[in-house]
Amino acid sequence: MAKKEYAFYPGCSSQLKASASNYLTSVNSMCKTLDVKLTEIPDWNCCGASIGYAEGGELPRIAINARNFALAETHLPGQDIVATCAACWLGARESKDRLDENSVLMKETNEALAAAGLHYKAEVKVRHMVEVLIEDFGYDELKKPVKKPLEGVKFAGYVGCQTNRPFGIAGESFENPKYLDKMVETLGGEPVESYDQKVTCCGGALAFSEPDKSQKQIRDIVESAYDHGAEMIVTPCPLCQANVEVYQSEINKKQGTKFNMPVLYYSQLMSVAYGGSMKDAGLDGQLIRATRLEEIAKK
Amino acid sequence: MSAHNSQAVERYRNDFLREVEERVEEGQWVKMCMQCGVCAGSCPFGPHWQHSPQKLFMMIRAGKRQEVLSSDSMWMCTSCYNCVVRCPRQLPITHIMHGLASYAHRLGLAPKSQPTREFATMFWNNLAKKGRVNELKLTLALYFKDGLVSGIKTALGMQSIGLGMVKAKRLNPMEILGGHGLKDLKGFHAIIAKAREIEDKKKGLVS
Ligand code: SF4
Ligand code: SF4
Ligand code: SF4
Ligand code: SF4
């Protein structure tokens, strides 16, 4: 298959030595196998995330997103923007939709961009990496390079909120999206289809400001994975990953639970199944080690 | 009363719905709500919302300005979009919640030391400075927001997590010296400043 090229929007959390740097590592490894070329949008900025609202206001938030679009259009013409972070994708896509619908907003945004000599032409498309995998490749294509099927490992597919709502992945329902399960299956693993906290919100950015309320959500998310026999949780969202992994020890301390459930990205699963090493898959970046995956990677 | 607030009271008198329509992000949608109550059961932190989105919309129409803008409720929004995909009238409820919170914050009416208000402000200031979020500084700012002593306590409590993150190469101790930033920082700042100027002018929020 011909090489596919995309304008890459990694987001703050996927930078070197940031909280989701292991996501980036595994995405690179997965893309190498699939012959995908990701070129970072030169000098991209943060999307503002949902939590930026209080101080950011509306137009500044939309304008900084449009800055990324304008840079992509100028430097990587014709390439779709691909984000790996759910929140980046959402922030960017929402901004784009509002600009496309509203000519006044478009005019104002371009007025703001002109302050930096930029202009947004509204040509670019904004997509999530998962959309690219499913729509531009498809499960059959994704299966072909599998060298080490993830046999016998049971994964709970935790989709979370922002990869799922309000846009979601085409053809999937909001209540019970199945693409993570299908991906696990494609890679030879066992999806825990009965997992019932798939689309529960982990509290998002409020994990920082309202820790107790969020940890209640996280407890439900992890507990249900245990109850349904999962060995690991797999997710497409860096904040979901961090929240659900990082706070397990806190919850154990406060509530006497014994959580120790690895939380991985779909891309880490793919990297391992495609024959990547522990390092390629960023497994050395887990706070809770995914021992069974490490064993497969070492085989 | 802040200058912005007295100016707003003067300008809209008792027409709070119009004030929301003109000044709150996506506020023009509020009148479309048919009070079906679906959104009220959608919020993950539901029990902690004194006023559900449905209630807030009713209160806006009833002109309960002070109660709405000083409410703690919209600060409980986790941006989960449960409500948006369920609302039969397709109101962008998430954004109206953000818009109300942001407007209340701007007028100085939002509850003092509301933790999400503080965090959201820190987050924006952190990203606006360099163009990208510096996670270490953001974390430290969060721990130390209540002062040194409680900051050290929080930091110590979270120490094992922090060290684990550093070891796993997911938190960079050197970020304290700078960290990731944009090349065209000047242009980035100019865009934000211009955007803010346009928005404030349009909403009549000039000081
Ligand atoms: S969503 Fe988070 S990681 Fe992504 S760009 Fe925005 S702030 Fe950065
Ligand atoms: S589950 Fe949590 S981190 Fe993931 S999108 Fe929802 S709020 Fe964000
Ligand atoms: S779901 Fe929509 S229409 Fe129903 S009360 Fe909520 S906002 Fe109003
Ligand atoms: S997005 Fe906000 S308002 Fe809507 S259901 Fe989630 S928490 Fe409630």
C-alpha cells in the first residue's frame, strides 16, 4: 500500500517527557509498521482543552486552534490533521465546525490570525488517529502485520468521553461503542465485551480540582474491569489513561482497595502485536507494569 | 461590585435572558430548552450540582441573575458531553455551562476559591505563556495554591506518583527551567490579544 501522510498534532501531553510520552512512542512504532508518515505541524500550539474555558473565553480559544489549522494548510497542504489526544481532537474539531458554520466568527478569527501574519482558508480536515486507523485502513488491513497475537490476554475497552461524544467514531453508538473491542480482537486478544463502564467519565481535568469526586468515578471504572475478568484496560485518550492509572494507588491508600490494573493505549497493543519491543511500545513508561504484554514483547 | 458587573446590571436591567444571549457563549440557545429534564440526570458529579443544567436554564428565564452567576454548579461540569448527545433540542449544554462559568468569573461573581475555577485559570495562564502546557509547573502551581505549608503536604502525599512519573519519563524535572515553548511566541500572544479585544468589544465588556 502507498505511504499515507498526515499533518500530526501531538498535543502537549504527548511531547518528550510529558505525561503521555509513551503514547507518542507507541504511535510512532505503529505508524512505522503501517507505513504512515506523520509530520508535526510546525510550531503547533496547545488547543486550550475544555478546561481552558474559564479564563480563555470563546474567540481566543477558537483563534489559537485556527492558528494550528493555518500552519498546517501553509506547510503541509492537502494533508488531514491527525490528533492522538481526545481533547485536542475535540477542541480542534469543535473550533473548525463553528468556524465553518459561522461567517462572522470566521472573519473575526482571521482578523486575530492576521496579527501573526496567518490566514485560515477552511480547507483542512481534523481527525482522530482512531478514525484514520478504522477508515483509512480498516480492521482487515490492521490485522495483516500482526506477528505476535495477544493471545489469552483479556482487555476492558475504556472509551471514555471525548473520543466518543459529541462526535464519536462514525458507525458507533454513544452508549456502546465497539471499536476498541474490535481492535483487541484484530490483534488476537480477548475483549471483555460485558465491561459496563466503557463510556463513564473519569472526571477529566477535574481530577485535579475535585480529586475525591473524580476518584469515585475512577474507582467504578477500575472495579468494573476487575469484576468482568479483565487483566488490563485499554483506552484511546491520554487523560483517561493518566487518570485511571495514576490514581489507583491513591484510591488504594484512602479506601483500602488493592487496585493494580495496567492501563494501556490501543497503539501500545498494536506495537507489541506488530513485533515491537517493550521500548518501541512504550511499556517502560507504565506506572503499573503490563507484565503479560512485556512477556509477549520479549518472545 | 466589579466595574464590569455594575455596567452589565445597568445595561440589561432586568432582562437576564437577553444578557445571557448576548454575552454568554452559545447563550442564544437557552430559550430553546423545553425543560424535559433529560440533562439533569446526565452529569457524572450529579449529586454535587445544586442546580442542574435544566434548573439553571429555568432560572435564567426567571431572571435569577445573582443566583445563577454565583452558583457553584456549572463549575462541576467535567465536559463529558453526556447531556449534549441526549438533549432532544440539541442544546450545546456543555458550552453553555462553560460560558456561564466563564462569564461569572469575568464579572467577579463566581464563588471564591472554587477549585475548578482556580485550576482552569492556572491552566489557561500556563498555556498562554508559552503556547504549550508545562505540566510540571501546572502541577506545582496546583499544589502550592493554598500556600507553602499545605503545598508541601500535598506534594509529599503525591510524591510517590510524581517520582514514578519522572522515572517512567512522563514528567520532566527540567521543565522548571523552561520546557516546551513556541518559536513564534510573539505571534501567538498577538493572536490571543487581538481575539480578546474583538470579543470584549462585541460583548460590550470594555473597561
Ligand atoms: S488537549 Fe491537552 S494535551 Fe491536547 S493540546 Fe490541549 S492541552 Fe495540550
Ligand atoms: S474519560 Fe476522562 S479523560 Fe477521557 S475524555 Fe472523558 S473526561 Fe476526558
Ligand atoms: S435536555 Fe435539553 S431540553 Fe431537556 S431540559 Fe436539558 S437542555 Fe432542556
Ligand atoms: S458535559 Fe457538563 S453539563 Fe453535560 S452532562 Fe457532562 S458534566 Fe453535565
